[in-house]
Amino acid sequence: MSDINAILEPGMLVRHPGQPDWGVGQVQSNIGGKITVNFREQGKVVIDGAAVSLDIVNS
């Protein structure tokens, strides 16, 4: 898991760098490198934190 993904906590807003059309997502959980995010345009997605480094959205 990347250093950025390690600090993700529920409620934080993120973007998936490879899926910009998903829009902004809200982190639901981050357990064992599996990050569950609810994206505006895609819905709930479980992301492998070892494979994808999410971008934090500053609100």
C-alpha cells in the first residue's frame, strides 16, 4: 500500500487517477490495504491499495 493510501480514513474525499469519469469518492473503509470508496458516478468500489494510489481531494 502506498504511503498516501495508508493515511486514508472514512469520510476523506478521493479521486481514482485511472478513472476520472468516476468523479469524487468518499472513503468508507480502509482495512488491510482494501479501500472501499463510494464514488458519485460509479457507486461503491473496493480498491486494492497496493495496485492503485488514490488522489486526496482537498475540499
